[in-house]
Amino acid sequence: MATLDDIAKLAGVSATTVSRVINNYGSLSEKTKTKVFSAMQELNYQPNSLARSLKGKKTKLIGVIMPGVSNPFFGQMVQEIEDQLFKKGFKMILCNAGNDAQKEKDYLRMLMANRVDGIIAGSHNLGIEEYQKVGLPIISFDRYLSDNVPIVSSDNYQGGELAAQSLISSGSKNPQIITGSNRPNSPTNSRLTGFKDVLEKHDLSYNLIELPFSSSPNIKSLKIKELLTNKKIDGIFCTDDLTALLVKQQAQALNLQIPTDIRLVGYDGTNFIQNYHSELTTIMQPITDIVTMMIDLLLKRIDDPDCQLEKNYVLPVKLITGGTTI
Amino acid sequence: MATLDDIAKLAGVSATTVSRVINNYGSLSEKTKTKVFSAMQELNYQPNSLARSLKGKKTKLIGVIMPGVSNPFFGQMVQEIEDQLFKKGFKMILCNAGNDAQKEKDYLRMLMANRVDGIIAGSHNLGIEEYQKVGLPIISFDRYLSDNVPIVSSDNYQGGELAAQSLISSGSKNPQIITGSNRPNSPTNSRLTGFKDVLEKHDLSYNLIELPFSSSPNIKSLKIKELLTNKKIDGIFCTDDLTALLVKQQAQALNLQIPTDIRLVGYDGTNFIQNYHSELTTIMQPITDIVTMMIDLLLKRIDDPDCQLEKNYVLPVKLITGGTTI
DNA sequence: TTCAAAATGTCAAACGTTTATCAAAATTAT
DNA sequence: ATAATTTTGATAAACGTTTGACATTTTGAA
């Protein structure tokens, strides 16, 4: 691979001059600029990022830690992140941590080793300490990591409220919630609270079951079937759209009419759901805005590591009404 | 951030010794090893990847260029790549090139600049020349890039055959194909050929329409509706599952029974489809195997840039029969 | 004790840049 | 033509490692 010296030789100038051209500083004549550029072209030269960064330049790399990318929600989010970062001249190292704490830790170390300029974290299996000693600008999606890591999220409480309202106004008297695993500081908790609060206002009670994210769709389906046959439920709020799809399937299999017998509300409202399951009433998280916010904050922190940021940035969600509620 | 010298000082040994510990060469006593390790621990030290790579060590970075990750097929593939790479100690720089040639070119340059050890390419908007002058080990998914870039793919021809057979054996007499945009060396071409060849053997003819990947689901739906109302079609083969979902929706909306009025076969068979749309008959591409193959070949090339590889590696696909054919 | 082997240390070059300093050459203005 | 200015060059240090050559110390055994 061609180096700066090769370019200098080919262009018939000094290495210093080439560097000046690349970094556009000092005074340069048009003539030498062209000479250098065409030499770079000819040799398909790319300044060695490693060497530049070593000398103190930014790497222009951002580490993105997510649970995974095959889930449409995170898929869309990652895509959006990538897209927006690229437009700002950054590249992304994607880390799918799954729910593997060790993997997340390894990735964190790796990102440090690679001197990324910053980290966007959307997967959180680790304790606070791990994140504290990273010493890099970090922005978190939807979960508390450490005191100086700003959290960007959508309004989970409002989402819960909207879901409840939508079930109630379409006639549900015996609503049910299906959540993923309910860990202590999981964002779905606020969804629950919002949901609960609205129900209480209407003097309604509700049932709740937990279907861990990690369990397979088949197992979930089974439990859902059980639920639908045994209980006299007339409305279901799932804290993610995919589970809502399973509910829909099972309801159909049991010949329960949606929305007359069962009203159904999902959560997330990804493009995928909007495009391929527009019948589903759901709460849409503003992925694009969330990402814009995260990147904005992150770049601020990168520019000025000491800049003060809020602890929380909460963006509004939106109810998308489909045929599964009236 | 702590450097090697800091560790040396803290551990009370020389920098050389620390390096020896890190790289595990030369002779070392257990005692110093422990001293060094605990110093590294204490300072949360990570050897600077940039410096190491500059000195000639591998970066352990692999560039992955894909059209995008919000599509479940590529989402799953990227996830699989990430997973397998991680297990082998590599990290991934994900590049979503969309169908933007300029972006793909930019990414290619960036990957060179970052001295990735190799590239997996699944998005191909660029001409051969661009890929030829990269000068890095590359493996391509499903498309021809350049003479010395091995192609890993699943058996598109066989996929077409299976789709046709499945439509025919479930009673279709007037099959229709819906493909994405049919570019000259697109893999869907062989799917078409396989499909056609089987039909010919059965003295059947078929219709074809193209719905460019880039067009929105709404537009596609409209065209599908048109198709379903105007023609007397009794079977449809979509060269991707998502389009098949749209067909299913439109058929239902038009009160056409599946599979009695219309038989339907999709393509790809991602986990997502298998989990959430198991009713769909589809051709499953062996994503895991494809990825294993690609990584295997890539690492071989990285180890020995001159090693001879085949031009094509074709893996078998599998028919998954669901309720949309009998 | 003596000697070999094992364990460290010292020193320096190298990887490909960036950047500062100083000097020289080329260009422009007067 | 002279001075002032602009452009370029030469040199070197620095970024944080790795690695080799060589020297020194420690250890353990004969």
C-alpha cells in the first residue's frame, strides 16, 4: 500500500508538502496541489488512519453497542445511526452484545483499544463501574449506565398511557399486559406505570405476564395460547410489536376476533411494522429523532469532553391506530 | 489513557518486559507476569490497537459492506457475521451502502485507510475496477465483483426450481413471478431461470413483473393489487419474502383464498419469517452456512493472500413448506 | 562455588503520520 | 534590482507499540 513518501517521490515534492496538502495548511501553490492530488489518485493512496490517529488525530470511529440487529427495532436504529454518522464523516464499529455481559465487556475493551472517539450504548448487561472506567464519551439509549452518561429515550410512561387509553376507548374491560423480562431499571417499567395509572383512573384492573425476550417465539406462542384460552381477556398490550404479532396469530388460530373479542396494542412502531403490519395498533418510538439526539450529544461531548449535558432527554411517542383497536 | 510505559512504571519492570508479557514471548517468570497483569488491571490498560497495527500487527478489523440492515435478511446475515467474527477475535466495521455507489466507494476508501484485514461485500453498486484496486482480501456474497474475488452464494437456480415445483405440485396452472429489479448479473436471474426451466418441463408458461427493491411497500402493494384483480393468476413466486407478505395481504383484502385461489411462495426464509410468518412457503437460504463459508475463506486469504480459492461456492437452499402452498 | 540457563533490562529502530522550526528557493511587489 | 512575501524543503521529534541485539542479573543445579 502506498505511503506518504511514495506520493512525495511520485509528485516530486517533499513529504512535508504532501502532508500539507492532505491537511490543507501552510501556504501551497495550486500547481503543487494538483501534482500531489494526481499522484494520490494514481497510486490510489489513502493516508494511514492508524498513523494519523496515533499522532493525535481523531479516529472518526464510533462504537455502537446494541443487543442485536436482527430484531427490526434495533435493526432500524442501527441503520439510522450508521446513516447519520456517515453523513457527519464518522464510521461505526458495530457490537452486538446480545445479552452477554462478558461479550459487552470484551467489546468495551476493544473499543477502547481502537481509540474510538465515542460510544453509543443500547445494550446494558454491565454494571455501572464498567462504564465509568471507560473514560470515553458515551451516550446511552433508554437505560441508566452511570451518572455522567446522558440517557436518550422516548417517553415510555406516555407510551404506556397511550396504550391503555387506546385499549379502553376501544372497549376493553379486562386488559392484559405482556412484557419482556422485567429487570429493575428496564424502560418497560415506565410503560407499565403509565399503563397502570390510566387504568386506575378508569377503575380498571389488569393482568400481567412476563415473557422473557430470550425465550423463543414458539414458547411465547404457547404461553399466549394458554393465556387466551384460560382467561377472559378482551384487550392486550404487548410491550413490543413482535409479541403482538404472536398474539394476533394465536387469537386467529383460536378464532378470537380482533378487535371485537380482543383488542391489541403493540409497541415500537418500526418501519417494518408500519409497512408490513399496518393493521397493528402500536406506539411508535421516534427512532430517527432519538438517533439524531444521541449523535448530536455524542459529538458535543467529543468536541468538548467537559461540556455539561442533561441526564435525560425524553422524546415523545406517537400512537398509530390500526385495525387491532377500533 | 494508560500506556505501556505507565504499566512498566507501576509494575516496576521495563517496557520491554511488559510488551513481552502482552505478546507472550521470550522467557518470563510467573512473578513478573502477575505483577504486570495486575498493573494492567489497575490502570484498566488496553494496548493501543493503532500503535500495534502500525507496527505490523493485524488490525483484526473486518469491513462488512451491505445494502442495509433493516431488511431482515441482511439483518440476520450481519448479525451472524458479527457473531462468528467475534468468536474468532475479529471486529466488524459495518458499512450500509444502500444502493448508493458513491457511498460504497467512500466506504471502500475508508476501509483501506483503516487498514482492515479484509472485506466481506454484500452490496455491489460499483464497477470491477474499484474492487480490483483495493488490494485487500475480499469475499463477495452472491455477486461477481472481480476475477480474484470468490463468490459465496446459495443455489439460486435450485431455489427457482423448488419454487416452481412447489407451485405446480400444489396445483398452479398460471404462475406469476414477482422479482426485484432485474439487473444484468443479479442473482435473482438464476432464480428465474430455474423457475422457468421447471415450468417448461411441465409445458406451463408464466408471467413476470418487476417491482424494484427501492420502491415503497405501498407502491408495491398497489401494483400487486392491480395484478391480482386483472389477471387470472393462481400462483405467485416472489423472489423475496417481504414482497410475498404484501401479496398475502392484498389477496386477503381482495378475498382471494390462499392457497386455494392463489398459491404463494416466497424467498429467503429468514428466522424472522420462520418465527412470525410460518404460514409462508419459502425457499430458505442457509445464512449461517453462507457466513461460515465466507469467513472461512476470508481468513484463509488473510493468512495467505496468495492462496488459491475457487471462484464460486454454492450452498444448497431448502424448501420450507407452509400453508400458502398445499 | 561455579556455571549454565533463565529472567530481565537497556537501547534503538521501525511503523506512517503530523507538526514545528529553520532555511532556502521562488515569486511578487516596489 | 531589491525587498518582501510566498512557497517549498530538510530535519527532527512525537504518537505507542513491537522486536531485535546485547548486556546484565538472578536462579538453580552441579
